[in-house]
Amino acid sequence: MTIDITPKKGISYVTNSAGKRTALMLDLKNKVIRELAEDLLDNLAIIERQNETSRPFEEIDSEILAKIARKNG
């Protein structure tokens, strides 16, 4: 395994013995890269949840308000 430093600051590729890129390393200290990584993770979460059934906002809102009312006595 080797690390190929690219001209793009904060982005490095990990390659296998054949020189094929197998992984990506991101420098999360770089604000732009960190924000892009967060966006990528958000999009992955959306994709994972796209087949979940949806519920009306009013139903969820009522449940939350009922929980708050019970908590506050």
C-alpha cells in the first residue's frame, strides 16, 4: 500500500501494489474538504432512507407536543 499525494491540497489516494487507487484520504482540517465530506455523508444517509415510509408532519408534531406536555406534567 502506498499513498499518492495529488496536487489537490488535502486529498490523497491510497493505492494497492498494482498502483490502482483503492481509497481516498481527506484532510478534515481543510474547511472546504470537511464541508464536502459532510455533504457526502448527508447524501448517503438520504439514499439509505429513501425507501422508508413517510408520515405527515402534523402526526409527528402532535407526538412531540404530547411528549413535552407529559414531561412538563
